[in-house]
Amino acid sequence: MQLPVDNRILEALAHTEMDLTPTVIARDIGYDRKYVNTRLGDLAAKGLVDRVERGWYAITDDGRAYLNGDLDASEITD
């Protein structure tokens, strides 16, 4: 099961179409940077975001499918 913050992170990444840092995402969605960074690690482990390079993240096709309702949270594994 995804947390509400996970949806906000995915939405921020999908909305911009750019690679973002945890700091930028945290500022955009109103959460602490360290917490966002932790959640990004979990989302990356589930294949919903890619760690493009150290400190930079992008949404994956699975992340977009999840946001669009085409991928059920129960289908996502670590």
C-alpha cells in the first residue's frame, strides 16, 4: 500500500516531466526533505521512480501507470 506522500511525490515528478531532487520535491509538496528522500528510496525499490543519478529522480512508466490507475498497488512489489 502506498502512502499519501508517495502519490504527491509521483504527481510532482509526473507534472514537471523533469528529473528532480528530494529538496525540490519536498518544497513543492510541503514535506521534510529527509522524509521525501526516504520515500523516494522506497518508490525506487518498487520501480515507480528511477534514481537517474545521485540525488536526482524521475518517474518511471510503472509510476505513471500507477497514477493513471492502470497499475494496482497490490501488483507492486519491493
